[in-house]
Amino acid sequence: MAESESLSRDEVAHVAKLALLDLTDEEIDLFTVQLSGVIDTAREMNALDLDGVQPTHHPLGLVNVMRADELRPSIDRDEVLAQAPAVEDDRFKVPPALGEA
Amino acid sequence: MTTPETASPAAFGDAQSIANDVSSGTRTAASVVANHLDRIATHDGEVHAFNVVTAERAMDAAESIDQRIAAGEDVGPLAGVPVAVKDNMCTRGVATTCSSKILEGWEPPYTATVVERLTNAGAIVVGKTNLDEFAMGSSTENSAFGPTHNPWDLDKVPGGSSGGSAAAVAAGFAPVSLGSDTGGSIRQPASLCGVVGVKPTYGAVSRYGLIAFGSSLDQIGPFTTTVADSATMFEVMGGHDPLDSTSANQPALAVSSKLDAGVDGLRVGIITEMAGDVIEGIDADVIARLRAAATALEAGGATVGEVSIPSSVYGLPAYYMVAPAEASSNLARFDGVRYGLRVDGANTALMNTASRTGGFGPEVKRRIMLGTYALSAGYRDAFYGKAQQIRTKIIEEFTAAYEHFDVLLSPASPSTAFALGDKAADPMAMYLNDVCTIPSNLSGQPSMSVPFGVGDDGMPIGVQILAPLMGDVVMFQVAAELERVANATNEAGA
């Protein structure tokens, strides 16, 4: 099935890994077909001559906004931590970053 | 077609009449809110517009408004007006879920600027409305908490992604509501539910507290039953917000200033690609209503012509690269560390992956995958880069069109409301719903849907009005004229 699609199963599995998503075999099969369909539509853009056209990143062409470096109240730390899945000593708690627990 | 009991826009009056009554003491805010909460309790089981109804908070707020009015205070232009808020806008202390399992139960520690400004003007939040998960969809079927039903026909979708907010207004659960529009998520459901829906100019209304989807496209706007109510909402919410660095540094646009001015002498251009068979799949009854709207404006003294925006044909593929690319980046923050769902894993990376896998639904995963692919090494120039160049082309073509026209017209949605389940299995068929609305998200220009009659199936059809950047005032001027004609036609027919 994957042979006839724009994206291969392997590519879909690789992209899932980059996106930190763990897909089942069935999901990889389905996404291979569905994402290939969208990519095929996106290829319609190739029909346009876009040589020398500048890209638009943002409709208003805004530049960075800086504010004065003044003290002001921020969001309450306890209120933020109350919503976290795990907390220890006023910090977000996660499993080990290296190795395994 | 008989109107079902679930459909009753402005069941207890529009926002203007409620604010007048409450300010003058003819009605109390408490009685107005109680009326709406009763109607929600009776009918939202069938419609499912709300993820949560904040009944107690709303009654407390109403009583406080009534006390202030009794003390002689002017509480603002939205005194006692119930408002339903799309559940992707932060409300401090009230669950904000984006209709996703990954945020189920999360209570934000701050409130969105738009909600803050509406409540400061006297409005009362009655609940948070259902949406396609993270605003990704055109039918509200992608909600983790079940679909919303169209109040005019419960077997049909309300559109999306702001389907809950559009349905809430059509059902008379609130006279006004808030939506967000990244590719049509206000205008398409407004069209399908027969209410007014506005996407202001990008940056004209603050997005602080809106959970980001596609940051260069997202815009908050109102749903209402009248053009004047949308104008009031816009003026209350608009204007610079130092908390949103993309907010335009200028006061709110005076969109109610020309509602009575008529359209004599205005130049109206129908977008050729959306009024025939250049873009396929736009239904004949929808195009017929568009032509009828143009004729009505001509009768009001406007000149009507046609104008081609050739690159609009490529808006859809460009959008479905840009929006997922930005979404894949924005949704990287949902990793099980600081908020929302955590699924345990032996180390941080495994925990991140398990949390995202367990928390996101299929459409969100699809968009994250698409965006990650479009931005990945070797494909970025071919897909994301090209899409951004098409954005430039669309902006140039719109700019050229506005040298000859004050506003442009197109359909808001290619069809009336379709049946629940009809397009759920085919992402590309669903994406085609956005074909008329996407170009003005890519360009940042304002656009809105105004109800203008019904289709062959008796379901509502909206006409889309588009205007130049920061040209929201003339857009509202034209919308008010279409509304006058539609109301006169309804009365003549009744």
C-alpha cells in the first residue's frame, strides 16, 4: 500500500518520532494514506511560478516589541504549581532525564 | 421547514436590548442570566454547545451588577449580557480544555484579555463552549467530549471549529459568544448556524490568553444575532493590549460608526474564483445567495463588479502547510511537565511521548505530523517556504483588488450544514470547507459572515464580506445593509 503513496510508512514513523508521538501500526497505515493525500494537494503549489517572490511570515510585518524593564506582579507561583502533574520543593518534578527510573 | 425548539436566536432579546433593559432597571441582570441558564438546562442536552456551564459564578456576577446599577453606577455597554466563551480562551479558575483530554481539568492562572474586557463592560460569562480539539476542524466533531449539534437540525453539524459558540447563539443560550478563527473557524459556523460571525483584522483584537494554534493566522472575534451587537463587542474588545506583542498599537476601530450610512457609492467586488466553477465544490444555492446579496447592495446604490484573486485557488494547500507547521511548534508545549495530562514513563522523553500520545486526539496528531513533516529537513523549502510565498501573492492580489473595490464578497462556506459523520472519515473533504475563508487568514485582512437567507434544504447561508487591512469599519457598514435587506425580506415573507 505504502508504495503508491507520496509518503512511505517509514517516513511517517520517523515524523511521529520527531513529534514525540507513539503511533500504533494501524495509525501509521492510516496516516500514510491520509497525509499522502494532503501532501499531494500541497504539491499543487508547484504549478505556480514563485521565483523571486518574498515569503510572508506574518500579515502585519511587525517587529519585536520591547517593554521597559520594570518590576511588576507576575502570575502567582503557587497557583501555577497547583496545576502541575507533579511538584517538589516549588519546582516541576519529572522522571530522570537520562537513563531510566 | 418547521423550526425546532432548539433554534431560537436572541431568545431573550439581543445584547443591545438586554443592556438597555438592565441599565435602565426594566430587567435585572439576575433575571436575564436565570432565563438563559434555564434555557441551557432545558436544551443543551440535545445541542451540546457547552463543555461547562458556570451557573453559580454567573448568578453571583449578575447580582453584583444589579447592586452596582441600584447604586447608580454605569456598568458599561454590555450590562448584564450573557456571553459564552470558546473553551480555548483562558478563564482563571474555570476549566479550560480546548476540548482535549490533554488539558482536561486544567484551570488557568490568568484570564484572556478579551474576557477581561467584556466582563469589565458588564458582560457575564455563562460557560465555556465546545470546539474541535485545539480548534482543528470544521464540524466540532473532533472534540474529545463529543460533537455539538446544529440547533436548526440536530442531525447536522454546526460547523467548526467554534461550533459550540455558534450553536450557543443560534440556540438562544446566550445572545453573544466568542470564537477564534484560524482558517474560517468563526465565519463557517456562523454561516451554518445563521448568525453573524466576525474575524477582525489580524492584531485588531488581543489574543492574550487564547491558546495558540497557528500564531500568524489566529484571531478572536464575536458571534451575535445582529451586526450592531458584533460592532459593540468588537469595540469593547479591540485596541492595543501590551500583553499581546502582535496586537496593533492603536485604539479600537470604530466599527459601529457607519452602520446607518448605507452603501450608496461603495464599490463591491465579487471574487470570481468563488462565484462559479473555478474553485470546485461550491453549491449552486450558496452562489445564488451570494448573487442575491450583490443585487441587494446594488439596489442600495453600490456598484458591483467581479474581481479575480487567482492565487486564492492555492490558498487551501498553502494554509494546510502553514497552519499545521505553526501548530506543530505551538503544541510542543504539551509535554506532561507543567500542566495537563501526564502519562508516566521511565524517563522524561518517554513520559513526554506517552503523555502526548494519550492526550491528543486523531486530528491533532494528524496536524502535528503534517506540520512536523512540512518543517523537516529537505522539505521545508518545498512545502512551508512555498506556502509563505503564496501568502505574498494572495496579499498582492487583494491589494490590487482594493484599488478598485471597497469590499469584496464571497460565500462563507461552500455548502449549508452537512450531516454529522458525513465527512469525518476523510480529512481532505473536511479541509475543503475552509476554501472560501482561508485567503483572509493568510492575508490578515478582516472578513465576516452575515446571514442572508437559506439554501434548498432550508438551512442558513451566510455571505462573506472582506475588506482591506484595518478596513473593518466599511466591512461593518456593508454588513449592516445586508442585514437590513435580509430582515425586510423575512418580514415580507412572514
